Amino acid sequence: MEFDYRQIRYHRRAAAWTLCGMAKAIGVSVGAYYKYENGSVVPRADVLARIATKLDLHSSELFTDRMESVEIRDFTQRLMESKRK
């Protein structure tokens, strides 16, 4: 399993939280939260728990199976290549 940063952004937007509002609600800087959402930093376990709580999720919903992630990335890459042709 690996952290799927895209889930944080998806669920935050679905719950109508702003990036700034979510950062404040979980007690981190806007810059730190932005890094979680763009995948450049994996949040600590306690921060993940706070994010999941605010988004009404189980922490496990912020992770994906490694193979699933690779398959999605490969599919996306093939799709982008086909659009260029």
C-alpha cells in the first residue's frame, strides 16, 4: 500500500473545504498541506488521522494498492500518448 495524495484533494473538494481551511482545521501550515496534496511530502500518521477525521474517512482510504497505482499510471500514460497522435 502506498499513500495516494490524490485522494486528499478529491475528498477535500468533495467536502467543500478550501485548502487554507483544511490546513487550519488540522493544525498545519498551508504550505505543508499543499505539499501533502501534490505528493511531495507524505504526512505523518497523526496528521493523516486528522485529515481523515475532517474528511469523514477511514485513514486506509488515503492509500492505494501499489499495483493499482501502477496500472492507473500506465493507463493514463497510454491515453495521453494516443491523444498526441
